[in-house]
Amino acid sequence: MHPLADILRRGLVWRAGQPSRAEPTGIPSGFPALDAELPGGGWPAGALTELLPEHAGIGEVRALGPALARLSGEGRWIAWIAPPYLPYAPALEAAGIDLARVMVVRTRSPQDALWAIEQALQSGACGAVLGWPGKISFAQLRRLQIAAEGSPALAFLFRSPLAAREASPAALRLHLQGMKGELAVKILKRRGGPLARPILLTPAPVIETMRETMRRPAPETDHAVDRALPPPPAARILPARLVHG
Amino acid sequence: MAENRHVLDCNAAAFAQGVRPRMARAAASALVHGLRFRERDVQAERAALEGVAGWAGCYTPNVALVAGPAGPGGLLLEVSGSLKLFGGVPAIAAGLAHGAAEMGLTACVACAPTAHGAWLLARGGACSPCTALGDLARRLQPLPVEVLGCEARTLATLEAVGVRTLGEVLALPRAGLARRFGAELLGELDRALGVLPDPREFFSPPERFHAGLELPAEVRDAGALVFALRRLIVQLGGFLAARDGGIQRFRIELFHKETRTDVEVGLVRPGRDAEHFALLAREKLSALALREPVRRIALAADEILAVAHENLDLLDDTLKRPGDWRSLIERLRARLGNHAVSGIATHAEHRPEAAWRVTEPGVRGSALEFGTRPLWLLQKPKRLEEVGAAPQCGGALALLAGPERIESGWWDGHDATRDYFIARAPTESLLWVYRERGTERAHWYLHGIFG
């Protein structure tokens, strides 16, 4: 798309004589196959998106990487609320996310987590809010959906795959499953009806990056961890490297 | 309300039954059965007045206190320099009345070209502002003589000769008035009419903010505390606006019967938005478990700082303006605790568990490059089951890449000699696992998840 047209479409320029509200458009997910199926051509802002991953570690958060990197690059905040594990700074940085725009919120109770998600959405300060609310009722989801509607942020709720059977007021619901190293995204609910066939994504190919790292020559430093080691049987060595950049 | 043996003021119910100010206490008791007296607390009156004076500084720097010898005191504001900024006398008067109401006080606002003239008009009851000096005498005429600050004996004499209003006093011959009542009464009238100069000493607000409030009843409920606290917070907002300053922390003091609970509220950067303070205070107080009921509440801010001003955008409307992330963090911290909200940064360290740091949100560290790292790190590596030295996690793990050898930390006792692998579980989850090296029996651990 033409850069100028792109800027105008995203409502970054206000033109006199036009209503100031830009059309609701999505934030590109970074996966054209997924964007093609999402209303608005990307992750919807101002609506609740539910992600229902079958297991942790299939790429459920990596799939958001390109969008989060883009938002944080624009100086907008990414709030991680009640994450199940520690969001690991080196990996976020490698995904292109500006860590100075990352806020991690730890909560003690599910009520606090819901409250924090609502606050983050209502504040209008965040570009994306990622929440792990645990068990959540329809009324509570409805409340979050309303908070999301008034917010410029992407609102992602991570829920158990069992929640797929329950009704939800969320505008977009995606079921995620690992499939032969790829991520199969099934659209359970979207504006314009669900999508029967899953979309296959390859979020941030971990293995390829790893092999690439192995091929790259190690920097010439005289550090204990960089010295050659006797190769263990049946495996190549990947020396740990740390490059100050 | 009583002072010594006389009624000072009474509520509407008592007034309806015949109780009047300046009536003897015994007479009032005889009129109304079960009348309750409260002693006048001059010190509390003075403190309240000074609090309002500090707040009123947001309209003009020239604020003077008037302590009524008999009856309530008041404030004099010289607003001639502030008319343009605040949009005229009616706007300022409305703002003063509204602010006083928010602080739980009832203000009687009057305006006149002379300070004492305004004071007499205010004592006579709220009225439309008088802005012309030539108009002032006419406006003062209908006021009762009780508005004057002269002695009770003078008032009694005036009443005895049938003089009830200021107009009638002014109509009396000056020489006779001076002979009978001394120069005091004439001087007061002349100052009110602008014939004599009326210099005033302006109030200088204290360096720190401290204001307290006696609660009418013992309070256990956070909501009621917030309601009372709001009055003090409004006062703080005006105090800060008058000084063009902000605060980065304030303290709420809750006084119990014998003990005291202090609640500290911190802000990410100096601010002076009363609404925002009230919001933070509410979150903080609702998270508080009160062991004892509260009898008195106070608000203190010790350090007044400069605030950064922000310009408003010409085109942007408020809907599109991004919210303030600092106030979001403050709100979250007020309820969840200071440590609940943080930023993260990478750290130059080989051991994965030490390669990141908790930081203050918004702080940018140096960009570092690591190998392939998982999005999720486990707080503590989890020992994996093994079947014939092969790691298991919901089934046998397939090692996809590795090992990445990390050998570090021997100098600080947290020695790590590990070979990291990327493994795929039967559930299609990508895991970051390692094998402990250097021990007799090498164990497998799960350290991260490629979320």
C-alpha cells in the first residue's frame, strides 16, 4: 500500500473537513494469512480477543510478537497482567519489543487480575493488554469487553481451551493448537461468522533461528564460555555467547 | 454552638423553636427541651480558616485572614488582578463557594471595592457583587448593625436608641457618633466606605501541607474515610496550585483512639491533580484492613516539588489523546502494592536466570544479544522425569536443537554448568530444557517455555 494512503487510513493525520474518527482498523498481526481472515485486516483494537491455546509453548504468545513489536516501537505500552510464568526479557527483546514499554503486573487474586486488566484498558495508556485472568464469568467478560470497547488498546485474554464451549461476549475468539511445528489457528468467533478451516502460522521460527545462530561464527573474544569445548557425542556445540550491542 | 454563657450560633431546628444567637445559654435550654450545646473551638476554627486560606491562594496570592472576635472568621481575597484569568467576579465567587462546599464548609461570598465593605456584605449574607465604589454606601445601608465588629455594649446602645441598620448609623451626626462611641465605630465605617485606608497583612501559606479533620463519628468503612479525605484533598489541590507546585508522595494519617495508622501514597512523577489523588487514596484505603475505628483523619505532604507542564494540542481531542501511563501505574500500585508493577530489562549475564532484571517501568537498558531464548522462564527450573536418561514431560521429549553450553557463576557460589536444548513435547509445546553437567548423575530440568 502507498505509504501516504496507509498513514491516512490509520487516522494519523487529521484532515480539516473530515470527521476526526478514523475507521476501526486492525493492527497487522504480521501473518498475512491470518490478517486476511480477521475483520479489519488485523488484531482488533477496541474489542476483546480471546486466545484459547491447547497447551503452553505452542507459540501462543509468539504469535502476537510482530504486533507487540510494532506497538512498542510506536511508544505504546504493553501490559502483561498476571502472566503464568516470568516474561523473559532477552526473548522479548529478540522479538523486537521495546522493553522500556513493557509493564508486568503481578496480582494475588483473580479479582485483582480482572481489576488490573480493566484499569489498563480504561486508562488508554496501553497499546496492548495481555491478561491471564484464570476462571472468569460471563458477566466479568462482558465488563472487560465494555472496557475494551472504549480503549485504543488490543485486549488479549488467554483462557483455557475448555472455555471454547462457553458463550463469550468477546468480539474475536481463537483456538490455538500446535500442529507439526506450526500453529493452527481456528477462528471460533469473529464478525461475519466463524471459519471452519484452521490457519497455519509459523510464529518466530525458533528452530531456524537456532540453527542460524549455530552457523554464525562466534565472536573472537577470550572468554571462558567462548573457548572451544570437546564436542559431546552426537551433538554439535553451541557456545553461549553474549554480545553487547 | 455556645461560647462562655451565650449562644453563638444554632441550627435551623433550634432557630425555629426560638433560639437566637447571643441568647443566654440558660434561656435557650428553657426554650428547647434537650438542647445540646457544643463549645466553640477557636483553635479548630483558626486551623480550618488557614486551610481554606491556603487553598484560596489558587485564585490570588493576596489572601488575608479575618478573625471574628465574636462570631466566625473569614477570608479576604484581593481579586482585582485575577478577574481576567478566572473570567470575572461571578466565576470567582462561584468557584469559591463550590470549593468551600467540597471542603465541607458553607461559604458566604460577597464582593465590594473595599476589603471591609466586602466583609460587612458577607456578614450580612450572600448577595450579588458590588463593583462600583459609588454604589457601596447604598448597598451597605440595609445591613443590620450586628455585622459591625464593635463591642456588644456599643451594639446594645445603638439598639436602645432605635438604630438598627448601617444606613441609620450613617445618618447620625458624625460628631455625636464620635463623642458617644469613640473613634472606633467611625473608623470602621470609614474603612468600609473607602474613606480611610485599610492595610491588611496577607496570609503566607506554610512550606508543608498538613490538614486534619475531626470525624463526626467513629469510622470503620473505607468509603466514609475517602469521603472525609476528599475535603482535605481539595484543600491540598488548591494549596499546590497556589504554589505552582506538585507532590510525589503524600501521607494519610488515620488517628484511632490511641494509635495512629499512616498510609503513604506515592506518585511516579510530581503532580497536583486532586481527582487523581482522590482515586489513589481510595484504592489505597480500600486495600487497608482497619483494626480500629478512626476518629480523626489528616493529610500531609512534606515536599513540594516543581511540576512539568504539558501543552494542550490544538487539534487533538481528548478521546484520541493517549492516556497517561504514569497514572495507570500509580493506580495499579496503590491497590496491588509497589512491587506488583514493574518493568523488565536484559542484563549482561550468562546464566539465564540472571540475564534479566526487574526495573522501574519505562527505564531503558542497553540492548543485548543472546541466543535463542524462550518467552517464558520458570521461576525455578523444574526437575524432569527420566526414562532411561531420556527426559520426559507429558511423554518423551524430542531434542530439536542444542546443546548450548552455559558455564558460569563459579565465583559467586551459584555455579551453573548446563547444556541447554530446545525440545518438543508430544503436546507440540516447545520447551527449553537443560542437563546439569559435572555431576555424577546428570539430571534434566525444564527452564523455559517458548510460549
